[in-house]
Amino acid sequence: MKRLIFAVAMMGLCVLVPTARAERTNVIVMLVDDWGWRDAGCFGSDLYETPNIDRLAARGMKFTNGYAACTVCSPTRATMMTGMYPGRTHVTDWIPGHVKPKDDMQVPDWTQRLELKHTTLAEAMRAGGYHTAHVGKWHLTPRSYDSAELEPYYPQNQGFEINIAGNQWGAPGSYYYPYRRGKQTGIKSRTVNFPADIPEGRYLTDMLADHALRIIKQWGDEPFFMYWATYAVHTPLQGRADLVKEYKPKIKPGMQHNNADYAAMVTAVDEALGRLVDTLEAQGIADRTVIILTGDNGGLQGRSTDNSPLRAGKGSAYEGGVRVPTVIFWPGVTPPGSVCDEPVITTDYYPTVLEITGVTGNAQHNASVDGHSLVPLLKNPDAQFDRDAIYWHYPHYHPGGASPYAAIRARDWRLVEFYEDNHVELYNLADDIGEKHNLAKSNPAKAKQLTDKLHAWQKTVGAQFATKKSQ
Ligand SMILES: [Ca+2]
């Protein structure tokens, strides 16, 4: 990357020379963990109150077909940092994944870390003259208890100047101060890389917001990219006491959503977003700060939330596993209250952030980026978007229901191929959003067309496959 900057500088290009600092656009990507598609007021929840998320949607653009790149955490996070599909990075399961000797298929030798060879979005932004900070959950290191093995893969060594609370763990020990679980100490502690100066009793989501906002104030007028990956609303289900108390009397029989702790966790994230918007306004930078709000996989069906009308949830092959609330606010660009129905997916944020900010990134890395910049959609939600399909590839098992599968969405059609027995399922989401009517047998031509397209894509990204165990 350093060589690239030098080479570009020598060519006399001005792309890496900041324009007047005040004119550059800041970007905040807020990634909410395990956030189900219905888990906000503006996405149809009958319990969760999210006035700040709803206001962001009213000021910006809501995506009704927003997708995560995977049905579990780590792959989507690697995609956020690279713009590449999990099928290409080979980070295809949550780290370290499930290993069950009785499963029918052997999972491939997949990549259990975000490899250092990639130019992460943070590295690209930093080379482009931006401050960079990571706040919250990372979950992209090797699973290890050896700090020498972990250290190179922490956010502070993957392009982020500042890392607040990002480490090897996919969930906090506790949302309640001091955030520990059991007697974990040293490198095993889930509070590795947490700040030292935390006020006693501070709820985790609020503590992360404190530090995110402190950093933004500290940067003042200088351009920044912040990746704020909340630990919420992943388990353990622990809401802030005052919010839980408020929610309990609001839960009535027959409601779709009925867990007061989970509702409180969603609202704490919403409050953090509200504090963020207030801070940007107080700093005088709200009109040049883009906020991208999305999730890393579907909601934890049954235990945390309910994703219906979507089928199933986190860890499944179906829509509930990957469709997530998505809102983007680009002041002065996204038409207020606009709704975009075009399918968008985690791969897209990398090129979108580069285009919004005018940062060029690394040409070699960019050549392998799978995503499409969303800028044309952000200007006009009805724009013809140059993409005919998006894809998922998960050669693993998950208690959420998944066995090794891959899937394609092409316009209204979604096809899922299951590798244990190689059967395919075909759904038309336009009139069957719940994936209840498998049309593979009644429409074999469409099933074959999409299966062929899926296989061709798997070849282009070099996807790894689960294999049949020898009998
Ligand atoms: Ca997750």
C-alpha cells in the first residue's frame, strides 16, 4: 500500500491529496449483530421502539431487500472489510465454527481469520487520508489463546488507528459491567482491547457509544471512517434495567415480538444512534457524514426474536438467515424517506464507501471486489442497477438449521442448493416471501438456469466445498 501511495504521488495525481478538509465526506458503518429483518419500528416490529432508526430512514433511504453476505458473523465481517464474497475469502463460517463428527459431510479447510494480504476497507481509507476507528465486535482473528498469534489480526493491525473492544470473541461475556463471563483472565478474557477507563456500572452498548463519540469529537474537522460494530443484539439477552422495566408492561399476548430484554437491547442500539446523530450535529459535521446501518446476519429465530414472514433465522439457508434491516443516510443525496427494493448485500459497502469519499484504494485488491457501488441507487432508488444476481455459499453445518448449501437470488427468484443430497429448492419471493412453495419441480427450466448460474459463480470465486465422508 505504501508503494502504491508513492507511485501515485510520483505520477502527480491529486486523488490522495485531501481537498479542503471540511469538504470531505465522513462515513460511519454501524453493523448491528444478529439483527433480524423485522427488528426495528420502520421494519415492522410490534414491540421494539427505534425512533432514531426510524428517523434515519425518514431522512435517508430504506432498503427492503438488504442482505448479509452470510448467515453467521465472521464471514459477513470479512466481507465488510474486503468487499469480497465469503466464497472468495474462504472465511465461510463463524470462527471457529462447529465441528460435529456425526455430520454427513466433511467441511473444507476454510480460512479462520481475516488474512493480512487483503487491503481492508480501513487500510484503503487510511491511505486515502482518513482517520479510522473500529468500535465493538471484530471476530476476525484466529481462535487462539496466544497473544502473539492474535495480535497481528486485531483491528489496530488491519488498518484501524484506534480499536475499542475488538478482539477474538463473537459475543461479550456480559453486557453488564465489567462485561466478564466466569473467571476468564488474560488473553482468554472477553474484555481484551477494552478501554481501561470505564465508569463502574456502564452498560456495554452505552460504553461503546461513549468512546465512539469521544473519538469523533477528538477528530473535529478531520475526515474519518468509523466501523462501529455493536456487540448487541447478539446473546446473552441482557437489556439495560430501566429499558427492560419499561418494556415489560408493553408485552401483550399474541405479539410477534415479546422478549423485554431483547427489546431493550434493540432500543439501546437505537439510543446510541440517536446520540451519534446529536454529536454529529453539535460538531457541525452532520451534513457531510454518511451513516450506513445494517446487520451481519438474520435474527436468532425463536430465542431472541421472530423474523416472520421470512422463513427461519440465523444459521439457516433461508431468507430469515440473511435478510437484514438496512438504512443509508447520505445528507443532500439520498431522497428523504426513499425506499429501494433492489437487492443489496454486504459486498457492496466497500466500493460504495470508496466512491462516496473519492478514495481510490488498492487497484489490485479492487479488481477482486465482488460488490457494486450503491451510489447510483443512493441518488435514485429506482435506478436500473447493473447486477442480475447475488450469491451465498456456506459449506458448513449450523444449529440454526443449515447443512452445506449455496444460494442465488436473481430478481424475484431464489434458489438454494443443498449438498448433502444435491437437491435444489426454488422460490418466487414476489408472491412467496416466506419460501413455503418450492417450485423446483414445477419450473425445472428456471431451476436449471439458476443452478447453472450459481455453479458458474462458484467457479469464478474459487469456492470451497464440503465433501462426502468415505463410508
Ligand atoms: Ca452475527
